[in-house]
Amino acid sequence: WALVVLLKLHENGVIRFNELYKTIPSISEKMLSTVLRSLVTDGLVGRKIYPSVPPKVEYYVSEFGETLIPHLEQLKQWGQENFETIMENRLKNKY
């Protein structure tokens, strides 16, 4: 999930948790929270908290995280280019 979250943050820029959650329909709130916490800890994602009630929190790809984006984009492109082959292999090689 970390790669998906990083790419979504990169696409959307600064974004709040619920807005990000809506862009990834198959992820649970708990998983998104866990992944974001891990990415923030690793320094790949930044987190800004605003002193309001309720607290407003925004997430964004950090400067360090931006150095990873070109590699993720290449991986995404490879996956798109080879999607049909991967799906054919899955059908042929079911256990």
C-alpha cells in the first residue's frame, strides 16, 4: 500500500486524510492510517497539523519522498505495459 499512497499523494499534492482515503477505494481506514504513519516515520511523507477543533491534518510527499517518485512512476509504467501478460500468467498458473 505504501507505493499506492505515495503515488496518490504525489498526484494530489497536499491532502487531508479523508480526501486521500476516497482516492483509494480498496484500502481500509486503519490500513491507510498505518501506512501514513510508517511513511511519515521514514521521512517520505510530511504531516502538518493545524491547531483547530477538530484538528486539521494534511499530508504531502516530502522532499526526500519526491526523490523516490520517478522510480515509482517507472514501476507503475512497467505494470501497465505488462498487465495483460501478468493476468494471463495468473490464469495459467493457479494453484
